Amino acid sequence: MGLDHASWRVFVLGGLLIGLSVPLIASAVPYTPADDAVILERLPLKPTDRFAAELRSLRRALMQDPNNLALARKLAQSYIKQARLDSDPRYLGYAQAALAPWWEQSQPPAEVRVLRAIVLQANHQFMSALADLDAVLRYEPTHAQALLTRASIQQARGEYDAARKNCAALVRSTSQLIGVTCLAAVASLNGEAQRSYALMQRVIQQSPDMSPDMRQWIESLLADAAARLGDAATANRHYQLALAAAPADSYLLASYADFLLDQGRAADVVELLRERTRADPLFLRLAIAEQMLNLPEATDHAASLDSRFEASRLRGDVTHRREEARFALFLRNDASRALRLAEENWAVQREPADARILLEAALAANAPRRAQPLLKWLVNARMEDVYLTKIAGHIEAFSP
Amino acid sequence: MRKMILFLIALASSLPVYAHKPSDSYLSLKIHGPELQGQWEIALRDLDYAIGIDGNGDGDITWGELRARENAISAYALARLRISSDGALCAKTMDEQMVDTHSDGAYNVIKFTVNCASVPRMLTLGYSLFSDIDPQHRGLLRLDDGVKTRSAIFSPERANQEFTFEPAGVFEQFCDYLRAGIWHIWTGYDHILFLIALLLPSVLQRNRDGWQGVNEVRVPVIDTLKIVTAFTLAHSITLSLAVLDVVRPPSRFVESVIAASIIIATLNNIYPVFNRRRWLIAFAFGLMHGFGFALVLIELGLTPGLLALSLAAFNVGVETGQIAIVCVFLPLALLARQTWLYQRLVMTAGSWLIITVAGAWLVQRAFNLQLVPG
């Protein structure tokens, strides 16, 4: 009863494969918990939370009176704020539901139109969002919210001239503070990083009583500018001030985590994000940090990210391409997939981080030629960023 | 104004970080004839937002709290899924509730059965789960018709979707019914036992000392042929009559008479009456076995327009299964016919054993009891 050598090998291999696939299958199989006391899910907002209670009573009031525009706007605004704080798109859907009576209208009231634009841009439907904002601003050229939202979309798409015009209109219309900051944010990416840093520094010194949210916004812009200019110590100081100013949202945390990763401070990233595994961008940075430190959790976390990206692919969602490209490059060593995703992403949005992943992927995939359009664009935009410059240098050295 | 400005700033740099997983549900439907098996996985978070499942309001959802809302959840969800087959609405019944874990948290799993009036050629699904509270919710469907699996995404803009199924080719259907026929005769022990009981004496002849082996091979082969032919002829007649709805005796009566037929055929081996005329028994009771086959075929469902084909295929399947049994039985019987084992043990003890089993079937079929499997 002897198995020959080849049979043994097949046998062992088969056993291994089955053994390995069991946990994968097991995670997707429905089960019946053994005990009534088993906790299945923790809700993100505790019902006792003050904000949750406020949302609940607003929602109840709106259910009684669904065509009450003021109520619907208030609820939608609260949800959008929560969506941003938690980086949780479910709240955007709730906001859309609150605006349901007006959502499908071609000419809804201006306030609804602005909120609709904000929800649309979050889903990367930039063109529809801009169409709404344009319509609002045609009738009301000084609408602050519309101006600022349009400026931020244009800035993210790398349309700096257009963004600057909106910021200038903002300065003239309502709040000088917001308008100036808006201008500085655009200029910082558009060849004026030093000067806009100095300007924002002055703004913050001259307005000691500005709101915490405003302070956080400006400090994070300062941190970002300092990091791109290569002054890590200054950037770090501004990040600390931004984090201290108000409860941090996911956007700020992600940006700070990226800064820490660039500084080789992976352990600090793990410390910062250990509890923030719900939001994909933060979870991604956590997994990258864990991998840099060779922590055992890295494998599980990467697999979990994989299934999240798979889930959004099933849904037909393409808003995660930047994160997915980073995932492919740094956690899956798949440079060609990363490059493809980064290129698709670059066609839609053009922030420094979008440029960076495209350059990194092109370098890793030995495809310097595919970075050329972007390199040209960066020169035209006069973007200042020490990391982009460094990678661009590697690519130039590579090119024949 | 102050409040407005605050809101404004919160959005200032608010571009693309909503990379949290949005709300999805996973719906899978598997088509088995006019019946569909469904499994629907819905996030606990969404269910809590929609109808509240955190009973004690502490922010944690336990299995106990979920179970307490089981009926409310399935009523809420199933009311938001409309399934129609060829234009007629299908009925849904909830079977079981379980839990599953996805990358973004725990999901409630509803297993349910869908009953449609017909085998769907066009299935229409209307999906409206959470469309009123979260228009960005999506329903991700996997639809398996046994041949291939297709997927679809439901959203408020695409809430109603149609799926059409190519009717299976004539050849495939023929094969399906053929297989069903073979399968039925092999797993329906009553038909096998009846046939075996009749065939046992084929290789023997009766004299004063009891059973003796026949010398030539020709006699048993002819005897077997007569019995098998008579049985086939008889059950083909009644199978057709029943399927064409000319006569349909009640199933309990048919099943009971089939059990009785085994007893009578076997008793003839112990107290021989019919001898070489056993094909008469085969024909007479074969009529009742035909009604038995019809019960199975009717349950399988007949394809309208392909009645004759499915009937023929099923019958050919039954014959094939029957011939296979004879081909195994006859050579063995011929080999063993001169032995004491066959002439005494099989013919007497074996016959009594068959009678006992068939007797139990008769009792349980006639009185609707469950004594032995079969």
C-alpha cells in the first residue's frame, strides 16, 4: 500500500490547498450564533450620542413633514457633515433621501441644488455637480457655498485658473477669511507654495478668534504646504496644531498618515490609525504601515482590503481608484495594475497624491513613457512637491 | 450665517475621501423549476437605520436583539422584492434567518423560497429595498438558472429588471427525462422487487421435490423476455393514460396496490399457481406500476408542447433501467440455478423476506404510516 513519490506530492498539495481555502470559504458562509448575547455589530453612532439624537429627531420631524424645505436642508447638511467626519458614504445616501422631493427636479431651489452638487461630487460625478453649481451661480453669483464647492472641485481637477476665479469671487462676496484661504490653497499648488504659506501664516496670526474648524482647515493647508516644500519639522508642527484645533476628520488623518509614512514613522501610523479600520483610506494606510514594520496583522488586513475593493467592483464603483492603485502597488506588488488604475484616476482627479501614485506606479512598472504626459503637466502647473520632484528625477534617469 | 459658514468650511477640502464601503445587499436566487431558492444578505447597520434592531439602544446589536426582530426584518425586506415569472407574481416564504460577516461588518441572512406558477421563461425582479432612505444603496444580484449564473446591480434608477431564459434544447430535455426514468427505476425499490420476484423462477422448473434448475438456457431467456415485455407493455399503457390525464387513480391506492403486487408475485414462488404464465401477473400489475411511474413524471413537471417527447424519454429511461437490472440478474441466476443456495435459500427464505418488506410497505401506504424507508 505504498504511494509513489508523485502521488504523495499531489496528495500533500491537495491537502494544503483544501486546508488553505477553508478559512476563505468559512468567512463567507452564513452561520447561526451560539448565544443570544453575542455582539454582532457595533453601530458607528451610539443612540445616546448627542449628535445621533439630534439627527434622529430631525429625521422624525421630516418624516412627518417631508416637503419642509428648511428641515430637509438642515438634515441633509448634518448628514453630509457626518459623512465627511466618518468618511462614510452611507450618510450621503441619507442626505439624498432627505432631499428626495426635490432631487429629480431639473430646477430645484438653489439651496437644494448646492447640496445635490456636494453629494454628486462625493460620488465623483463632477460634471453633474459643476452643472448644478453653475446654474446656482448664474442666478446668484455671490453664493458662498456654491463658489467654495466649485473652487474645491476645480482645484481637485487641477483647473487652477478657474478655481482661482471662484476664490476671488468669494473674497468679494461674503467672507474675506475664507476667500483668502481658498486663494492661498490654490496658489500653493500652482507655483506659489512659499508665498501662500506666508500668507496663510499671517491670516492665522491676525485672527486669533477664528473658529476651530477654520483653524483646522488653515493649519492642515499649512502642514501640507510645508511637507511639499520639504520642511518636515514645520509640517509636523502644523499637523499637531490642526489635530488639536477640532476633532480630526478622515481627510486630515489620511494626510497626516501619509506624511508620517514619508518620514519613515510607520509605528506612529499604526498608533494613530489602529482603531480606524472602518474607513478604507485609513485602513489602507494602516496596512501599509504594518507591512513596513513586518507586523503579522498586515496579511489579514491586506486580504480584508482586497475584499472591500472587490465589493466595490461588484457594485460598479470606481471612486476608489487612487486607493486601489496604492493597494496594488504597495501591498500586492502589482505595478502594472497599479499603473492602469492610477492612469484612470488621473483622468478624473489631479491632486498631488494622484500624481504621486501614477509616477510611483510608472517607475515600478518600468514604464517611464507613460509618465511623460503627467510630467509635462506638472511643469506647466508649476507644482512644488519634493517627493514628486524626486520620483520625476528617477523617471528622467530611467528614460533613454 | 455663522452656522452656514461652519458648514462651508467643513466642506472646503472635502473631495475624494468617501472611500468607506457604501450600502450594498447581496441577493442570490437559484432557479429549480417553478421554485426558486433565495438568500439575501443585508447589513445590520442598514436594517437598524430602517426599522431599528438595537432593542436596548446601547449601540451594540446582539444575536438576541436580531432574533427578536426576525419577523419584522423578513416582512420589511421581502415586501421590497417583487418576483414575477412570465408576468405572474410569485409567492415568497421565509425559511431561515442567519448571520454572515463581510469586510464591512455583520449582515443578516434571510433564506427564503419563491413559488411561481410556471417555470420562468422571463423573470421580472423589482427591487426597492432602502430606496426611500438611502437612494445610494445597491442590490447586487446573482441569478443561477442551473446552466449559468448572471449578475445584476439594482438601484433606484434600475429598480425593475428582466431576465429571460432560453428554453433548454429538445435534446437536453430528452436526456433529462431519460435520466429521470432510469433514476426512478433504480431508486424505486418496489419496481425492482416486483420484477425480481417474477424473474426468480425463470431459471427453475417445479417438480414433486420442489424447485429444480432448468437444463437448457433457451427456456429461462424466453420466459424472461415474455415477463419483461408484458410488464413494459402494461406500464406504458397506463403511464400514457395517466400523463394524458385520461385516468388518474389516487396515488395512495396506486402505491398500495404496487406493494400488494410484490406480495402476490412472491407468493407465487412459494405456492406456484401461474408457473410459465407469470407474464400474466407481469401484465396485470404492470398496469398499476405504470400509474406509479406517472406520479413521478407528473411531479417532475411536463414541458407543454413537448408532452409526447418527455413521455417517450421517460419511458425509454424506465426500460433502460429495467434492461440493466435484467442483464445483471439473468446471468447470475443462470450460474446459480443448480445450487441449493438458489433453489432453497433464495426461493424460500428470500421470498419470505421480500414478502415481509412488501407487507410493511403495504401497511404504511394503505394506512399512511412510516415503518420502513421506501
